[in-house]
Amino acid sequence: MRRYDCDGLELDFNRFPAFFKDGPTEGRVVKMNSLVERTRTLLDRVGDERGHRLRLCQ
């Protein structure tokens, strides 16, 4: 996000659905939610530096 002047980030879970294959479903859900939450936090931090909100598309 800091290397390029972009408007946001898209996480394409339909095209690449095989995230976090190991472990029970509940554990994979927690990992996926954590990934999205950390991504949103990063976008908010960089957006604050740039003075505008960066979008997260899923």
C-alpha cells in the first residue's frame, strides 16, 4: 500500500478460495477474519497518512 498510489485493495476469495486449508473450520474462520481485520487496519493507517479513505473490496 505504501509502494504504490492506489485507491484500495481487493481480496479475491472467489478466484483463490483455498486460504488456510489446515485445521478445523472454526480455526480457519478465525484466521480469515484476522486477515481481513489486519488488512482493514493497514488501509486505515495508510489512508490517514494520505488524507483519504482507502477501499477494501472482497
